[in-house]
Amino acid sequence: MPLQPPTPDSALRAALSRRFGRIVVFSGAGMSADSGIPTFRSGSNGLWQEFDPSRLATPAAWRADPAMVWGWYEWRRGQVAQAAPNPGHLAVARLQQALGASVITQNVDDLHERAGTADVLHLHGSLFAPRCSGCCRPHPPGAAHAKARLRLDPPRCTSCGGDVRPGVVWFGEALDPAVLGEAAQRIAACDLLLVVGTSGVVQPAASLVGLAPADAVVVEVNPEPREPGARPVHHLAMTAASGLPMLAGLLLQPAPGNPPAGA
Ligand code: BV8
Ligand code: ZN
């Protein structure tokens, strides 16, 4: 008997069988795993298994060896440029178009945007927004390199000649307070929070989930078992690429007696 794919349990179906007006999707690296982008801490392809974050994703690493750090980020940018949004990204875009969902991501890729989602809040910055490490002037991302382990001298800022750095937030760097504040506001006002593909390890991003109102429905989409948390959540033990289209189907089906969502 072939294994049946997991389906939402009756409690989750019941919890989702109403209209939601303030949906927030909070995504982590697992959101892009089905697009072939390695996650940080899970599975055999964990990015950090091969590259030690303390060596590469910190200001000290950048000061010590800008060419190694810039080469690593350019390789990652090339990987993302060659990847495609997966059905999970497309389902999130549908939820935004039909139900006004907003997206907060820890990811530095552009796959939510390429799936059609607008106004994505990038808590940890973006591979596609390099900037001058001196005057902070944005620098246009050039053609990315798909080869791994390349040492690449970072480009020079055309305005002040400083080294151009990756537009991401490194460990030990503060998140942009405006982005963090907006993300906190959106989650604190949501009535449905979808937490997708995150191990909940990195702070302060992970603590945002706890800001969801007590009466909000929180659904975690992650194939791994979840740590027992402070609040009850619905755990959908599925990948983003399978779980999100299913949730979108449930949320977009007409509530009893109502017209189809987004009609
Ligand atoms: C800050 C950009 C303060 C870079 C990233 C001790 C010393 C120093 C600092 C700290 C410390 N303890 C805590 C800290 C704070 C530190 C931190 O949290 N460290 C962790 C490691 C303990 N945080 C910071 O340093 C932050 N800044 O605190 O500043 C400050 C204040 C004022 C002034 C100065 C400083 C900055 C953190 C940001 C780091 N940058 N990214 C880059 O990308 O190179 S974080 C990085 O991790 C990514 O952005 C990633 O998104 C993020 C979180 O990881 P996840 O997304 O959760 O991914 P992970 O692999 O862990 O999990 C994947 C999940 O998906 C798993 O659960 C898996 O089961 C699931 N999954 C797998 N496949 C699928 C799936 N789910 C669905 N579908 C699938 N197919
Ligand atoms: Zn500059």
C-alpha cells in the first residue's frame, strides 16, 4: 500500500475553516529547500556542514579575508539565480494576491519575489543588495558566479572606492530596526501565522513568532518534528512545496455560505 501523503488533521481543518484578514507568512531556509537551495542546519546538504558560519558570515571573517567571503556569497547568489521558485513560493504569492497575506523572511534569496510576492520583509538582508562597506551606497549585483570555493576580490564602490560587501546581516550585526519593527507589528496584528521551514535557532528573528496574538491561529510547516513551544501551534509535517499549496487550497475554498475567497 503506497504511503499516503500526510493531510491536515481535523483540528487544523477546523481552525482554518473561517475567513482570515491578516495572514502573515514567516519563512526560513526550508522554504527554499525544494528549490535546491541548501538549508543551514538540516539534512545532509546543510550549508553550514560545509562552511562554518563563524568563518564566513561575520564581520570578522569579512575583515580577515574579504575575497573568501565575497566569493562565497557570489557562489550562493549564482545558485539562487539558477534556482526557481517552488510550489510553496507560488502558493504564498497566491495567498497574497487573493487574501492580502504578507511575507516576512529570514532568507536572503529572491525566490518569494520571483514567485510574484510583493513587499517581502527580509530580516537578514538579501544576496541581491550588495552595498559599499564604507559609504553604504548600493552597488548593482553583477553576473553571479556559479562555481564554489572561488576567492573573488570584492568590487570597488564607484563613489568612494570602498570594498563592496554582501547586503546581508551577519552574525553579530544588528538587524535593520525599521524592518524588525515592521515585522513585529505585522505578526502582533495577525490572525493567521504560517511559520515555514525554520529551525527557530537564530535570534532575534525566531522570537518574532511569539508575538502572534493568543487568539491567532499558528501553523508550522516543517517535515521535522517541532520543539514543544510555549504556545500551541498546528504542526503540518510536510515540506513547504507540498504543505503550502494544500493550506492555500483550504484557505481559498469558499467558507460555508460564502463566495470563493478573492472573488
Ligand atoms: C544580533 C544572513 C545583536 C547571512 C543570517 C552568541 C554569540 C553571538 C551572537 C549570538 C549568540 N547567541 C545568539 C546570538 C545572536 C545570533 C544568533 O541567533 N546566533 C545563533 C546561531 C544562536 N544572532 C545574531 O547575531 C543576529 N544579530 O543578535 O545582533 C546586536 C545588536 C546591536 C548591535 C550589534 C549586534 C543576526 C542574525 C542574522 C544572521 N544572518 N543570514 C547569510 O545568510 O550568510 S541567519 C541564517 O540563519 C539565514 O538567514 C537563515 O534563514 C537563518 C535561520 O535559519 P533557518 O532559516 O531556520 O534555517 P535552518 O537551516 O536553521 O532550518 C531549516 C528548517 O527547515 C529546519 O527546521 C528543517 O527541518 C526545515 N526544512 C528542511 N527542508 C524543508 C524544511 N521545511 C519545509 N520544507 C522543506 N523542504
Ligand atoms: Zn562607497
